[in-house]
Amino acid sequence: MKIMVVGGGGREHAIIKKLKENKAITEIFALPGNGGMKDDATLVNIGAKDIESQVEFAKANKIDYAVVAPDDPLVLGAVDALTTAGIPCFGPNKAAAIIEGSKVFSKNLMKKYGIPTAEYEVFNDLHKALEYLETAPIPTVIKADGLALGKGVIIAETREDAKSAVRSMMEDKVFGDSGSNVVIEEFLEGPEVSVLSFTDGNTVVPMVSSMDHKRALDGDKGLNTGGMGTVAPNPYYTKEIAQECMDKIFIPTINAMKNENRSFKGCLYFGLMITKNGPKVIEYNCRFGDPETQVVLPLLESDLLTIMKATTDGTLKDVQVKFSNGAAACVVMASNGYPQKYQSGYKIKIADEIQDKVYVAGAKLEDGILKTAGGRVLGVTATADNLKDALKNAYENVNKVTFDNAFYRKDIGKKAMEVLK
């Protein structure tokens, strides 16, 4: 079988490494991939948003199955275009991908179907938004409606910060058209949990839970990033919480999308907050999260391609989805200065014995040499029977990767370990 994976980050590298375990797959193409994937996939210089070229490539190379991993091409309709061309796909169509593509849509969906989430108001008029903020509870959360590279959410600690955030989105257009509409919502408190799930539009199968670390610096200090590391499972996600989420959030969401004629197939990501009033949805993503994928997929014991095809074919209820009872930890190694300005172009050295545990995100090949080419350069993952050992192994593996200007958090998993004590 020939497989095509759209995307070029650590998430895609994790997907490709897991797919490679299926012996029926003869070749995997990464569009565009990155230099760190060269030993795992054939790199094709076609961008993630270049849907027309993706379709042409898939037809010309007789691709048997495509995996569209990033949010942008999903929201733009890559799955629709490939499916129309006769290429079966993993991922939601454009109508379903709106669950991430528009925060206004997702908030209104939750309100309509009684799915627990933060209280909110939607604005498309700057003056009305500013007027509302005069009396809104503080702190508050300001969200740009559309996609914004994971940066369109601002937690405002003061009224002035809230007004500044709204102005930057609606007036200064820092996120382009994504900020034409904004959601102003209640600030929720409690531990956060990420739950990725496989779904074919009728059946939903949650994967092992995970805990992301968004802040750039130790102690949850510094700016928000795309994620500096993850652990799985998340100790806050108990069996009781999991059942409540299944009954009140997961199944109702799948049914709500079906009722709206937007049946969701693929990976639906639930970003949850465990509040004193129970679990609530912070956000939905229409795809695998990154770096959550880098701890969740290493714990998957079932065949990934079989599961993916079942989501496409509507047969997920007939497929076994089994995860290890162990734990996984991922430490992201980034370029110093990320998520703001940073230097790139430094040579990356990865010890041979940990090649299979490293998921490369921001890197390029120059004259056969792998060099840094992004903020988050790579994720180093380890699995073990328990989280303590997984973390120990991950940090030992970090010491086997070197590049100039590297930095990483030293406290990934610390909160999780405190809960487990």
C-alpha cells in the first residue's frame, strides 16, 4: 500500500513512525514533511495547503490512502478534494472541520446541545465588545474566531489587557480575518486534560489522556507556545471523570455534529478543564494535537492504519483499539527565543540508539546535514511502565540530542508526578 501524509511537523512524524509498523505499507510520502523524516518517508515538496497539487500527486502516484493531519488543509477542504478524486482519507471533511475552524460555531454548538463549556458572548463589533468588557468578570478569555496557529487565545488578567486583546484582534488584525469575530468567555479554573479520540461519525473511541505544558519556561512561566512537552496518561483524568466525559461531552458532540449534517470522521480532540463543577470543554480540534500525539501514539498497541480506515469506512465499532497500560513522556527541544525571535540553521546531532524516539518538527536538510529550521525543533519521547521512569528515560534521551541554541523545560511531568504521590 502507498500512503500519503499531509503535514510537516512532529505530529506527522509520530503518525508516520506508527504507520510504518504496518507491514502492508510499501511506501509513505510526506507532503511536505521535513528533513528529519527522510529515513521514515519520501519527502515531497508540496505544501500542506496546496490541495490541488496534493490531489494531482495522489492520482499520479496511485495513493491508496491519505492522512490529512494539520488544521489548515482540513478546514480548507483537503479531505473533500481527495475523496472526490477517489482517494480515501483520514480526517474530517470541510463541513465537520468547522468545529475547529470557527470558535463561534463550536461554542454555539455546545450551547445548543447542552455540552458543558464556559459561559461566553460573541462580538463582531469592536465598540460593543469593549463596552461588554467594562463590566465582564475578570480574568476573562479572549478568542479569535478562526485559526491562528494556536495563538488566537489570550487570557486577560486585567480589564485593560482584555480591551487590548480585543483591539489587537478586531482593529489591528493581528490574526487577519480570524479576528473579525471574537469570543469573550468565562475564565475556568482547574487542571487541563487533552483527550484525542477516533470517531467514524457514530462511534467514538477516546485515546489515552494526556497533559500538555504550554508555557515556554519552567514553573509554567513565560509565553504560551504550541507545547513544550507532554505526558500520558493524565493523572487528573480518573475513570469516573472519563465516564462523565463520555456521557456528557464525547457522545453528545458526535451526535450534535451528525444532527447538524456535519458528521465528523477522523480524530476529534477534546481540550478539557476539570472544574469544581465537573469537566467542561475549553476547545475542540479537528485533528491530532501536537505534541500530544507524540505521547499518545507510542502507547497505541493496535494497528493505526486499520483504525484510521475504520473511521473512514464507518466500521470503528468492529475494530479493537488497545493502548498500553504504561506511560509516555515527551520533552520538546526548541530554539532559544521561541516563541518569539530565534536563530536557525544549526546542525542537529541525534544519537543512533534514540532515532526511533525522536519526532522532528522544525528542521531541514542542507547538503545532507540536518539543521534547525523552526521554533520547536523536535520532541524526545520515552515510554515505560510508569510515568516516573518514562520521564527519567525521556530526559536521558534529551542528553543524546545536541544543537546550538537549544532549550527545553526541565520540569515536564512535575505536576503529574505530584498528583501520583
